Amino acid sequence: MGNSRLILALDVYELKKALEIAESTAEYLWAVKVNWPLIIGSGLEIITELKERTGLPVIADLKLADIPNTNRLIASKVFEAGADYIIAHGFVGRDSVKAVMELGKTIIVVEMSHPGAEEFIQPVTDRLIELANELGPFGVIAPATRPERVRYTRSKLMPGIKVITPGVGVQGGSAREALNAGADYIIVGRAIYESENPGKAAKRIYEEIGG
Amino acid sequence: MGNSRLILALDVYELKKALEIAESTAEYLWAVKVNWPLIIGSGLEIITELKERTGLPVIADLKLADIPNTNRLIASKVFEAGADYIIAHGFVGRDSVKAVMELGKTIIVVEMSHPGAEEFIQPVTDRLIELANELGPFGVIAPATRPERVRYTRSKLMPGIKVITPGVGVQGGSAREALNAGADYIIVGRAIYESENPGKAAKRIYEEIGG
């Protein structure tokens, strides 16, 4: 849906089920996000097929974190398969991120919310945001589990760069709070795909956030 | 070969060619390293097939850098396919690394050598080495392009944890120097697989390093 701000994290690993859930929720989504377990289980064709079946943008959540040449090789195959956006880590440095950005729209991880993120990632979030401001990617990833961090990220980030927030729903983040804090898009996974009626669950969240 | 210290970085993306090169070089290798472009091009079966054809350990160079649950999901599929070792980033924190270590033998990235690594990775290499010392993985990755850094890493690392060094050959690192500096295994890619006779090239390096 053109005005939706909802991204479905399609973290199910059976091709048929993945396609069913995507189709039954598509009208309430802005985009579908796939990650490595689904890609290695179903092949890159899952991206092409998802786009055909739903007409929605597909975000490949690869968390790319390799040297520029390897990032480039991976990204070229995934963009060729039809991915519209690739998520890459900023902490491997600007050359590695640029290698992805030269091939297509890129979303940079500037913060993560699991406990281990406090060790190395969170201490450099400010510098990762600066990196994003210099490079001008499509967007950055900042977790919805802490709305004050979404607000902070938004305040430091150049206008035009989108803030995309996972962690809504089962992980405890509130969609409304994340959007109020400045998120442009929220990513919801289990609260939709583990629901008995994913279409209904997606509709409820879509309406809740005033899509 | 049991006493070899040579790892082939099999960065070719055609299944048939990959298997041919692996078979023609196997007798000079300790292990074969595969990365994402080959896995997404050929499917996870490439790992199973490589093991069957060569009898060598397979290292999956995934540079895993996600939250613990996603790292776990990816690692479980790749270990199930027959990978003996998985390469994961330390940068995402100990919980993410532990999620991989609980499933199988793990190699932690503590340093990288591309220019962008100077921004965020190299400043925390000491702490990434400490992390490895606490967790006790199979080994760590430290680039051969700077032997003094291999020596430094070895000096800080607990005995028993292996030092594995990419960057030998076309990237400029010397195999002999890397081993003298304390590397346990060296990773060679293009100098072998781009050679007209990969078997001969692997043999030459194997003999050069006194395998």
C-alpha cells in the first residue's frame, strides 16, 4: 500500500508459507523484508517471486559486513534477483558500504538492540550516523525497542534519510511510539507471521499506526 | 593434507569450476573456504559436495553479524549442510558470537585489512581479541597483509586459539612472513584459483611454506 509505513519481516523458512503470508498481508504493507535463512532455504528466487506475487518492494536484510569486493559480489547477485534495498553494516567502514550503494539502494545499520550491541556498536552509533550523513543512503536501521534512541537518531540524521525500526511487537517496541519518535517505517515480524490470521494482524497494525 | 597449513579461498562462482579447482588442489590444502556469493549461486549443497569430493574441512566465511537469534538460524542451516567452521564478526558482541559457537566451531573476525577497517574495527581489535580469549573459539581472523599485526594478535591471544590469515598472494601478503609472525593457517585465493594450473600453484605455495 503506497501510504503504508509497515514492513513485514518475513522470517519464516518455508517457501510456500512465506509466499502465503506475504500475499495475505500485502495490501497493508509498504515492503517485505527477507533475511539469510529464508534466502538460503529457498534460493534467491524467493525475492523475484515475492515481488511478482505482491508487487511490493523487497528489502534484503543481509547485514553485509565484508570487504568492499565481497560486499559488491554479494550485493550484485541480490540486486539482480530483484531486491530493491539491501541492509549493510556501517561498522566495516565507508568503502564497504559504498560498494553496496554503487549498486542499489542501501540501508545502513547504525544501532542494534540486543545486549551484545552495547559492547562495540552502540559506542560508535554517533559516528555511524555521521557516516550515513556523508554517504546519503536510502535509510538507516535503529531499533524501536528504545524510542528515545530513535528520536536521537532522527535528530542527528540528515533530512531525507529514512529511519527504519525493527523490534516492534513481540520484541516489546510500540509501533506508535517509534513513529512518534521519528521513525519512517516500522518492521514487524512475529506479531504478524505467527498470528493465526496474518492478514488481520497486519491490518490491525496498519490501522493502529494510522496508515 | 593433514599437515598442510594452506586454506583455499574458493571465490569462484560457478559450481562446476569450484569443484574442479577444489579437487585439483585438495592434496595441498588443510581446508576450503567458501563465501556467500558461491553459496547463493550454488545453494548450500556446495558445502556438502565439496566435503564429499575433497574430504577436507569446509570453512563457511559468512562474516555473520546479526542478532543472536538470526545468527543461530543461519549457522544451524550452514552447519547442517556440513560446514566445519563458520566465520562470525566479534563486533556485534559476545551474545551473537556465542549463538554460533553453541552450534559448532567458530572463527572470529578480530581485524580486517581494507581501508574502511581503520574506521571502526581496528580501533577495537584489542577488545575483540579479549572477547576471543574469553569465549575460546577455534580461531580468529587477522590479515596477512600486515605481518606485524599478525604477530601482535598472536602475542595477545590465548595459546590454542588459531590465527588464520587472509590476504596472502595477490593482496600482497607473504605466506612465509605470515607464518613466521605466528599465523597457524594462511588463506590463499586468486593466486591459486586464477592460476592456469591451480594444482601446481597450490603445490608451489604448500612447498614454499614447508607444509
